[in-house]
Amino acid sequence: MKILTQNGQGIERLYNRHLAFRKKNIEEKVRRIVEDVRLYGDDALIKYTRKFDKAKLAPRQLRVAENEISGAFQNITSDFISDLKVIINNITLFYKKQIQRGCRVRDNDGVLLKENILPLDTVGIYIPAGTAPLISTVYMTAVPARVAGVKRIVLATPPDKDGHVNPYILAVANLLKVNEIYKIGGAQAIAAMAFGTKTVPRVDKIIGPGNMYVTEAKRQIFGYVDIDMLAGPTELVIIANRYSDPNYVAADLEAQLEHAGGLAVLVTTSKQLIRHLRNKISKGYIIYVKNMDEAAYIVNKIAPEHLEILTNHPASIAKKIRNAAAIFLGPYSPTALGDFAAGPSHALPTMGTARFFSGLCLSDFVKKNHIISYSKKALEKMKRPIEQVAKLEGLPKHYESVSVRFT
């Protein structure tokens, strides 16, 4: 692991790692793909699926058929189904606690102000399958969507060269009542869900992680549809001290580095721990700090996706952390628990965006509208304030639209 000083260029690059993620050539390539799909629909999807996934599909084969889903269960064991139910229960319990009720304001003059909370009609979920099929992302996204009440869930995932989708992805999606599954990947899948094609429906929001091309496509189609976030490679920062078990620290850092491009950072007050791990783990960074206040300052600057606090008093340190998407406290809460089974979704902001983004919440799957109802008596009381503001803004017809009701 490479040691970074608190005042060096290395740590500044870590703080500003998002600047290295966007590539101009990728931006241009993705723009061509997105525009191609927007203009030519299924034909563009067939072309790019053949080019990038090496799969030759006809338009009617883009959607996964019922017999393919049924066949997927031949490879699924009862033990897996049993374990999956435990995980789904954890996720469901957590997200049911996030269900909100709209607010309401009434007064004696006949004013009614109300907020309605409505589930989105259609959500698109993207599941990567390049280096490995992200089976856990299926349930980490589909379960919150279902709890929120989304009516139609569409899933897109790249096929293998034979035109097949991973059976576990199919089985989990089916068990979670995902309505439609499509064999499309990359930027072309994001564009298809954003604009719609003859085969693929247009969605209201796109959820899910992906590579640089997928992330750039989400950035470009934002505004045509909503997106969850712009996520980059996964990240873990560990705060440790002399009380931390070095084997736990090493295991969690190494687990993080299993991911392609994964970032692993150790922030510690223990020089002994640094000596133990510096040459044991080939990648990642170590930052030495004098105390936990310094540690918290650095973590808040990094704003990591995952933060583990493996000290003897983790809760007290957690109170000092404002910028981290998911915080794991103590020796028995490894990041892998959150990745696969704890309950909160592992769809989390990266690249420092935990400063202003949150992990996937129930609110990501709903929208709100406001109901405004005034009686004549209530409106009359607002005539003068409306007149004053309308004059200041040079909009006399606005005031006239109120005053005409009293002539």
C-alpha cells in the first residue's frame, strides 16, 4: 500500500478523484451510441449487442422469454432460494420503515394544502454482467422499488455471446416480480430505457451501477428521464487504531480490491498497523493521523462510498462523520455485509459525491405533487400580498386573474 501524507499531491488527487473519471473520448463515443439508439431504436440495439456482446439477436429476442426464465430455475438450488428470502426480508423491513405519508394543512378560512406521494409508474434497472453478474444488485434495487409501489419494473442486462442472461439474474428478478427483462447492456441499454424503442419501453427513472460508458450515458440522458446517481468504481475507507484487529482490516481491504478499479484506503493512528499492512497488501493507500479528529476530517474530505470504523469506540467517531454513504461500526460489520445482506441498498454514491448524494432510498422511487384549494374568503385575504408581488415582478395580469373573482 502507498503511504500518503496529509499535505501531499497524492491526497489531493484522492480528494479530487472524480476529475480523472470522465474521459473526453468516452463522452463522444457514448453520445454517438445514445443518438443512434434514439434515432434507430431496435436496429441500433441489435447492432451494438452484436458489436460489444458478440451476441447475434433478432429484435424479438431482445426481451427474455418466459421459457428462458423458467429454464433458469433448473440451476437454482433450494438453499439459495432460502438464503435469498432471508436477505429480501432484511431489505424489505428496512425500506418499509422509510414509507412516508403526505402532509396536510387546513385552516378555518377554507385553506387546504396537501402533499401527495406517488410511486413512479415505470422504473428501469440496469444490472452489469461484464466482469461478473451482479446478482445482488437485482434485489438491492428491485425490492425498494416494489416497497415504494412502482407499478412496472424493467430490467436490462447484457447477454453472453450465446445470447443468454445469467440464470441467477433471471431467477432473482422473477422471484421479485420484475415485469420485463431485456438482453441489452452498456450505454445502448441506458439510451433504450430513456427514449424507448419498438421493443423496450421508455421508463421514468433509471437505477443501477455500471462502467464508465453506462455512467456517461446516464449523465447524458438525465433530464429526459431521472437517474439515481452517477456512480464510479467502488470505494472503502477504514478508520483503525491500535485496538483494531489487523486481520480484519487486511481482509476488508483485500475484499474491496477484488472489484475492478476498487479503491481501498486505511486511515489510522497506529504506526504498528501501518508496518504490518504496508507490504502485505499490494494496492491502496495508507494515511497516518495523530488523532481521530484528523481521521474524521480526512474521511469527510474523501467522502467515501463505504466507511468502516474498526476502533474500540466506533459510535463516538461516527458522530463526527458527515460525508460517507454507508458507515459500518465495529469488528462484526464488514462492508461485505452491506454489499449482500444487511438491508440498506448497496447502490451508493462514489467519487466524493457522498457530500451531496445519498444511498438508494424509497424516495428515489416516488414523486410528489401539491394540492392547493382556497375558499373565496381565504383568497380575498391574499389579494393584497399577491398585488404587491405582481407589481414588483411586472405581471399585472397575474393580479387581475385574482381581482376578477371579486368584481
